[in-house]
Amino acid sequence: MWILIFIIALLFVLGSGLLLLRTANSHKIPDNVKAQPYQDDDD
């Protein structure tokens, strides 16, 4: 019984880790986007 609970918990941990890795890699900033200066930078 404890082995089954451990396996299910391990699957949840691995699944959530893979989901986080997939979402972190999908939001890349394009190369042609440049940082805009603040309007207060002249001070």
C-alpha cells in the first residue's frame, strides 16, 4: 500500500516538474525586442 502511494506521489512530482519546464521554455523574448529606456533616465 505504501509503495503505491509513493509511486503516485512520485508521478505527481515528475509531472509537475516537466510541466514547469515546458511552460518556462515557451515564453522566450524575441531577438528583435529591445529594452525601452525609462523617461526619468535623463536626470
